[in-house]
Amino acid sequence: MYSKLYPLVRLFWPAEFEMRQHLEELGRLEKLPQPELQAWQLDQLQRLVRHAYENVPYYRERYQREGIHPEDIKSLQDLAALPTITKEDVNANLDRLVSPNFQGKLYPNQTGGSTGQPMRFFVEDSFWRWNIAQEFRGRCWYGVHPGDKIAWVWGAARDMPSWSWKRRLRAYLNRHRYLNAFGMTEPKMEAFAQMLVRWQPAMFRAYASALSLFARYLQEHNITGIRPRMIETTAEKVTQPQRQLLEEVFQCKVADSYAARELATIAYQCPEGGLHVCETRYLEIVSHGKVAPLGQMGEVVITSLHQYAMPLIRYKIGDMGTYQPSPCSCGRGMPVLREIVGRTHDFLVTADGQFVHGEFFAYLFRVQPQVVRYQVYQPDKEHLEVRLVCKQEVDSAWLDRMLQELQARFGPSMHISLRLVDNIELTAAGKHRYIVSEVKPDF
């Protein structure tokens, strides 16, 4: 009943009205053939670059120094002539990246810093409203609509209700329920599970690692009957073993939402499996300074088309990815990522310089029921430490087998140690880091 009244209850809230306008615009854009969508994106890019040149000191000075003028951008391919911007650039030039002519309210924020120093940035109101519209549009593909019940398995304290009466009321009205990924004890998981059996959420929004831990708890305790329409995973890459576990336990599809705090939603996975780049994000795959051919892996470089207070133009987010050469079978004109391979620091390096993606370990340990959690630490090219949290005792023969498989993959020159530990600390944002490497692969 509440979901049916939701549009009427919030009809006169300006933010809701603007969000719904964005939602309608996204519905129109996703139906466009790719050439028409690209023409729309080119127009948006030209406006953004012109705005940055005229109003943002950092971009004006850098473009002038490199002999670039907004009128030079006559095609999407011309965007590659603009320099990229990194997290370090943003932190070092924060004040000069904000438009002094912006009239609205600015909101300070920062990235979680789970892999290094947090990046500070500013956003405007429309940033949040576009993001909510993009999230709702993706959820609608699975039959989940504004006002439907959402169960969160989340860890960033600033995103969690502080449980003052106002926050409790807000969570109640929004029909949100939370399990804090910072403290997933068995009693808390049991209470959350029993509540969800009665409450029946329409969807989960969760870290894949945290929800997988909850799903294993449900399996082991034979708790069934929680049947959402979808699971939305975000903030970390969902592995194939995690996807299989979640779809088996909850009997619904997992939608990967590729997002970042500084850019919000970047891409959303449709029911047919295509990871569609949102129309308001122009995403390039760059290898060795050049735009990579379709299907080739490279660094992800993103331009956010509707962030005018502090534009992010050709921003290197720190991820690796590949574009899918063929369109998605769903028929939408939005470009499709074959996958986000992972953060640049999700790769390990063998002693002879070969790259090994961290998901190798996910496949290795998924068939080992003893392993609850793992973390791999690489201090240099010759050493690897694998930390394991096991739910039961393992003998020396089991450890020797694991070591042999690792040695076969990384070669005889790699010194590998296995450590059994009681716990692996989460990051400050409540995420689990599977890979911690001091060796930066050269892509």
C-alpha cells in the first residue's frame, strides 16, 4: 500500500519532483539508438568542457597551458586530446577545481580511502537527484520501484542511520532496514534474518562480501523464506562464486551496480547480464595513454556530464575494465562493459612480471569449505603472504596442497607463506580487502 501512495506522499517535495524528471529523461535516453545517444552525449560534453574552461580555474589554466580550447572538441574522439585527472590532482587542487561562479549549495564529501588516502570533493544537489534516478531506473528493470522495501547490509558509518529518533523515523518512512557490516555477529544476523522472513524486502543493497557472509549463515542454519526480487551489489566487485551463492540462497538475480562515491552510479547490470554505462557518464577504456579498442583491457577514465560545481573530466578512477564489442541482447542503446576487472591494485605480479588478477584466489578457495575469509598481501615481486580465516581446523597436508596450487600459479621464484588468523580487519568503510599489494602493475 505504501509503495502505491509513495508518489502522492512525496509529489510536492522539490527534490522528488526533480528526481522524477531525471527518471523520465533516462527512460527516454535508454530507448535511443546508439548513434543518437552519442550525439546527445557529445552535446553534453561540449557544454561541460566549455563551462569548465570558462568557470573552473584548474581546467582553464591547464587547458591553456596545453593549447586546448573548447571549440576543439568537435567529436567524441576529440575528447581524448584532453588531459586526464587523478585523485592526487583533485586533492592537490581542490579549491581550484570548484567553480567560483556556482550559485547553489555545495556539499563536501570524500572517498572511503580503503586503498589509500581519501579524496576530498564537492557536489551539488543535482548530483544526488541524478544518482537516485539512475538507481531507481536500474531497479525498475527488476520490478522494484520507489517506495518498495530495501534491506541494507552496509558498512560505511556515514551512510548508516545513527538511530536518533529522527533517523529511525526516516528509515521507517523510507522502508529501509539495516544490518551493519561492521558488526555481523551471529546474534545480529539471526535477528536480522528472522525480521526479514516476516518483513520480506523487495531487494537487498549490499557489499557482496558482507551479504555473502550473511547468506552462508542462512545456509548453515537452514533459514529460508527470504525472497527479494533482486540483489543490488555495489562498492566492491562481486565475484562469480559470490554471485552463485547469493542467487542460490535468495532465488533471485544479482544486479551489479558499478558506482563510486565521487561519481555515484556509473553502470548498472540489466536482467540479461549487460553492465550498461549510464547515459550521464562518458566512459573510456585507456591503455598506455590511448583509447583502447573494444574488448581490450585498460584503465577506466570517466567524465561525469552533470557535475558542474566541481567537474570531473576524464577522471582516472583507479579501475581496470573492458568494453563489450557487441550490444546487449536487451536492446538498450547504452554501451556495455564486458566487465570491471577490478581495481588496479587488485592485480598481483609474479616474479617474472606476469599479472595475476585477485579473483584467482576466489576460485581457489570457493571449493574449500574450511575457508571463511582470506586476504593476500604482496610486499614485493618475490613475496606473497596469504592470510586465512578458517571455521574448522586444517592439517598440514591441506596447507601443503594449497601451497602447491599457489606455487604452480606464481612460479618457483615466489616465496609464499600461508598464515592462519582469527580475524581480518575490515577497512574504515566496512569493506573487506581481498588483495593488499605494494607492487603497482604497469598497464
